[in-house]
Amino acid sequence: MEQAQLFKRLLAMTENEISSFVKHDDDISKSLMKLDLAARTRHIINAVQFEDMWQQPNEESQTFNIHLAMKLSPMTLSSCLNFEEEMNCLEWRLVLPKYADIKEDAKPACVGDYLAMMKQIDIVDINNYDITKACTYLDQAYDFTAFMNEQKQRRPFTRSRQ
């Protein structure tokens, strides 16, 4: 199984859980403060747990990126106790442009549009995981049926049509 499958599953979980925490049309500044507070307190939202949030310089573009680190929540980890693979160390990060560094004509109007500007999702130490086993674990621990048919439902991290 390809690494892309693990990325897709983690992104789907993250989109779903963050969209229950901040609404697509919410104010960006307030939502970023809410996400930052959640990261500092290691807030749990159903299947995921916020771990940390920080900014880091991007040497290529001379701007900063925002990193939002996440892990599986205790509820998710305990849902498959008989699974042989160690999943409590699985950590992934959303990498977003720093809002202040976005050009004025490209600034998003709401937090959903800002999250849609995500540059990448990084999985920490991805080479330490058996991708097939990790995907099997996530399939057992999380219901992905809502994401199977994307055409029926707008994804939270997609830009609004204007």
C-alpha cells in the first residue's frame, strides 16, 4: 500500500474533526487563537488530539509556515486494543502559510478557506510505520464512509466558490 493512502486517511480524519471544532465560515483570527489554545492544552476532539502549534521559517520563500501537530486521541487508540501495531506514537502535522504572510489579494475570507491553503501534511517518522498495518488500524478505529463519496459532500478544507 502506498504512503498516500495513510496521508488521505489522516487528512480525512483531521478535516472532519477540525470542522466540528471550528466552522468553515468562522473568523480566521479567532479560529487560530482557538486552535492555538487547543494545541497548548492538548485538546481532544473525538478521534484526534492536538499536540502543538508553532511557526517556522520557510527558507525558500522567506516567509513562515504554521505547523499544527496532531495525534490519535486516547479514545481512538483504545478502540482497537487487540491490534498488534503500536499507534500511540503516530503524529502528523498540517503545514499552513502564516496568515500575515499571505498576499492581500490572496487572503482567505474565512477559516475554511484558510485551511484549504494547507501546503502539506507531514507524518513524523513515516518510515517507521508499516503503511498497510497503519491504514488497517485507522479503518478499524475510524468510520471513513462519509469520505468514500466526496461528490455528495463538500470537504471542509476546500475553498469557497466566489
